[in-house]
Amino acid sequence: MSISPTLIYNIVQIYKRVSNLSLSEKKETEEEVDRRDIVNISSEAKRRHLLEETKKEVLQKIKDTEKLRI
């Protein structure tokens, strides 16, 4: 199985999008924060969650790309 440059580009774009989620979360207004329950999550747990979400998206993109080839 070969990996095309387009697939690599898509993976990098997904990674950028997912890694920027934490930045957008920081920009939430205080009103939005007040409506949510506040839970403290360790940085290690956040990192694991981010990696898991990235992995899921990348695998889904790969599956979608494979379906298009068939």
C-alpha cells in the first residue's frame, strides 16, 4: 500500500485542526463557561484525549480515501 502526498497533506490538516481546538476553548466567554460543569483534567489526560481524537479522524480519512479508490 502506498501513501499519496494528498493523504499526508490531509493528515497534517486534520492534526492542525485538532491541535487548535484547545486554543478556541481558551477563547470562550465567561458566560459559556458558567453554563458548563467545571472539571479539572490533567494535562496528560488532555494529551491522551487529543491523540485519540486525532487518531480517529486520521483513520477515518484513510478509510474514506480508500473507498474513493475502489
